[in-house]
Amino acid sequence: MIGPEHQPFTTPQAVAVALQVNLPAHLIAESGTGKSRFADAICNEWGWGCVTRILATLLPEDIGGYGVAQKGRIARLPDEWIRALLESVRPTVFFADELNNAPAAMQAAFLRVALERYAGGEPLPAHVRIVAASNPPEHATAEGDLRPALANRFLHFNWDPPAWTFVRGMSEGWGFLTRDLRTMDAHEYAKRLPVCKALVGEYIRHRPTALHRMAEGSGVEAMAWPSRRSWDMVSQLEAGCEASGVNGDVETDFLVAAAIGAGGAGEYLAWRRNLDLPDLEKTLADPRKWKVPERADRAFAAVGGMMAIALGRLEHESTRALAWKQAWGVLGHVFRQQRDVAAAASTGIADWGRQHGMWSEAAWTPDMQEFRGFLQEIGRLPKEAK
């Protein structure tokens, strides 16, 4: 008997998060497993446009544009399907099929689309999303493996729908795959992103050797690997999960592995779950009862997260004064327990204050006084505050 409860299929929700934070997604599966059908279904569900092209049948000029002499220079004229992307006025998915069947020259041309978001010599609108699809390398008819430079620009998902999805699709139609997908709250995403970036940064502070590990070997397992680019993707994916209400470990693990590979994801997620962070917003508001962790990486992660929240609030005039006071309240509290952590975390807030004129004698608080000597010593204290 085939039952959905025995074979969960979390890939659609993971890809939905990637699309909503606008990161390129790469679906890897054998032919006939519904990759393009899923792309059509999610676009239909959300009212998005979808432009599909088989990369293996294109020439580099089809993406880069055709050179035409105009007024003494060579201009690039985009093909009609690229013009449809350039002139789109709603979110639109560019579905690039058979990516790893495309010859090396075509992959090189597609690199600019994936990285710089340029096609036909013009920038793609911000609302255009990129999804690519490939067969497993061992079943590809041409290149097989993606070039590392191209692979590192994508999130890589093994698309392996259980048999029950076919049974249900045949009886209900394929819209069930996308009908219940969670959508992202853009405001919440913007709020969560600085915190997620700070936590990823603190992990690299703790494990600097994890920053860049180019994958060795070949095949699907070698496509996702940690780099500065893919770690930034991790922070966006985590913020996207939180802003979409996708808080399950399965989806988060799947997304992080899609960016940096299973090995790096396992190490990072184990560290992340072992942090035992306090409620960062409540602690920022009143840190007095918070016992700063003795373990340095936990302390750095918590303080870094709170400073990220404070920096976001400093950008808005209505919350600026309170955020300034709260940030220094946390730093002063930490300084009295772990000076090294507080000193390192204070420089970002101090620099922001110097750039925006927050350092006046009237603005000083007892918590800020703790840092006067340190900031003066490292050259971060402005003249008006001395």
C-alpha cells in the first residue's frame, strides 16, 4: 500500500522558500519525474509567469544576445523569449531545462544569467526567478557535471517524488503539490535576515576553516559546497524559513544542505542547535537577568544576533533612540561578564553611531562609559565624544 504518511515529500516547500528569497534553484532527477510540471504548477498557484527553455538546444548567442551593428558599435539584441523576461511585470520563473546536457560554451553563457542576472545584454528584473533542471550526471548525454563556478551559484535539490505523489496527481491533478505551500511574509524576512546573517558570521568566527571548501570528486554530491556565496545563501534561506513559518528541522536541513552540501550542513546545524540562544528581542529589551554563556561561541552568537536587531532598528528614526540605548545596555551587561565578547561586538554599533552623529555627550549612558577607554584605544571614538 502506498501512503503519504510513510514517505514525506518536503522538496516542494524547500524550493518554494528558495524561490521566494530569489535564489537560483537546481532540480536534479531522471527524465519524466515532473520537474517542469512542478515549475508550471507553482507559477499557476501563485499567479506567476513561466518561461521555459531547453539549454541543450540553445547557442550562447541565444542567451547573450545577437550582435548587431548600430551607430558604429555592436549592440546585443535579445531573443523574443528573453524580451518576455525583460518586459515582464509580475514575478516570473525562467525554467532552464537540461542544464548539464548543455555544452561547455552554453554553460559559460548561462553563468552570467545565474550570477549577474544579465540576459540579452540587459539586466533581468528583480522579480525574475531562475530554476534549472538536470538529469543525474551519470544519465546526462553531454557534459554531465556542472562546472564548479556554475554549481556554486545554485541550490541543488534531488527531485525524487514518492510514488504516492503520482497516484494523487492522477486522481486530483498536480496542483496538490503547490496548494498548501507556505508563503513568505516579506516584512518578517527583512526583519529576520540581519540576525541570520550575524549567526552565520559567528559560526565562521568559530570555525573559520568551514568558510571555503571546494567539493572534490564528481556527481550530485559535489555540486553543493561551502563558499562565501553559499554561506550567504544559508542566511537568506534560514530567514526565509522563519518568515514563511517553515520551522521544521527537515525543511531547514534540506535547504542548508542544498547550499553547502550535506557535510557542511551537518556541522553547522549541530552547532546552531547547540547554541541554546535566549529570546534575542526580549533580552535586548532587558538583559539584566541574562547570564552570559561562558562558552565564547554561544556568547558571540547571542550578542551578535542582538546587535543585528539593534542595527536594523537604528535605521528607522522612530526606533533609533531606543535601539541605541538598548544596544549599549546589552554591551554593558556583557562587558561586566565577558569583556572580550563585548569589546568585539561593540565596534559595529560604535561605527554606526560615528557615521550618523549619535556620539554626543548628552547621549552617553553608564553602559557606554564602560567602553570609552577601549574605543579610544582602537580609534573608534569620534572627536566629539572625547
